[in-house]
Amino acid sequence: MQAVTRNGRILNTAFRKAGDEAAPVLAFSNSLGTDFRIWDEVVARLPADWGVLRYDTAGHGLSPSGGAMSIDDHAGDLAALLEAFDIDTAVVVGLSVGGLIAQSLALSRPERVAGLVLSNTGMKIGTSEIWNTRADAIRAGGMEAICDATMERWFSGGFRARQPAELARWRTMLAHTPADSYIALGTAIRDADYSSRAGSISAPTLCIAGSEDSATPPATLQALARTIPGARYEEIADIGHLPCVEVPERTAGLIAGFIREHVT
């Protein structure tokens, strides 16, 4: 792991340099309430010579909170990391809020984005009522107040039944997320809406949905794919909000196939 400082804040990262100049570099942006470990099993299944940048979003994992930040501010963090590691262009893989961050980067710094993989996300995620109600619940009862309901959104019923130990592991990650950091990033999600701008994204794009994802249902990804010119849509059956955890081999295969066909 490596730390990069931006505006006096530390961003915790893990970086693997590409094996040669022709190999792609992938930058992964994680979801709310998680850290970059959600990508471990996907990265393990990608070609070893591909470059990989992962990082903990501000306020998550080992990256301290940046306070009140917009999605565009978070995209600025990602742009700074690309510069810090001398990455000219990257395929940005964004999950949930990471997908919003990826869209923002593709719109503000299109020259740095070789392709987009937008997993379980949308042009807008949720409603103000949803995010305000969730923030109030956390303020009243701490992170434990939302953990069980979040596990039902994150994972399919089959995964929850088959993998109780894994479920407990990811629940613990969520429970240990600082409440103020979760609320701050949730507020950024609440206020973000790329519906009027996503059609201007020019990067090759793959949109991935899970058929059992109640947080960003397939219809949300279908709308995103219809809006971004030339975007491809893939739906994984019987999977929830975190396909990178539930089916990492399938997720890695979709990412690798997309990059080989549309980016390299």
C-alpha cells in the first residue's frame, strides 16, 4: 500500500505498474461503506501484466475524511492519483458511487479516461428522501442502524444464505465505516445527477447490472447505457449490488473482454 497526499489529505492506495507500455491500466473506485478490498478477487483474475490502481475513497478504509465533498471533488482525488502515478490514461472501473465518480472524471478529464466500466450505478442514485432518512437513522443509532438492511441491498438472497461468514465480513466493514464519512459521501450521492450530461461521455463504456440489485436496479443501468453513446449493457443473473464480491470471476471476465475488444 502507498499513500498519496492531496490538499493536506492522505489517500490510501495500492498500485501495480503495467508490465509494458501497451498494457492497459485500470483504476478502481469503490462503493459507499467499503474500501478497495472489494476488488481483491477481481484483480486476482485479471492479466498480471495489466496495471492496477486501487484507492480508498476519502473517509473510507485508511483514507481520512475530506469533510463535505461533492462527487466532482472525489473525481478530483482520482485525477490527482492518476497524475501522482504518471498514468496518462486509465480504464476507470466504478461501482455504485464509484460509478458516479467515474462519470464525473470522464466528463471533466476525458483525455485521461480510456474506457469506463460502470457497475451497479446510475446517472442518479436514489432520492433525497432515501438519503436523508438513512442519514437520520445513522445519527440516531450509529452505523448498526443500517447494517442489516444494507446487507439485503448489497447481496442476493442466495449469497446471504450460502455465505454467512463472507456476509459477516462485509457487514463488519460497513459497521466500521465512520458515521460522519458515510453520511458525507451519501450526501454527495444525493446531490449528484448526471442525467443531463452523461450523453456527452465519449469513452467506450460497459454498464454492468445485477438482476437482484435493489439499490441500482437493472432499469437504472439500462437507462445509463442508452444515454452514453455506444455503451454496452450486461446483466448478471441472481446477483445483487456487489458483483465484484459475489461473482468476481464473472466480473473480471466482463471487464477483461470489454477492454480487449474496445480499448486495447
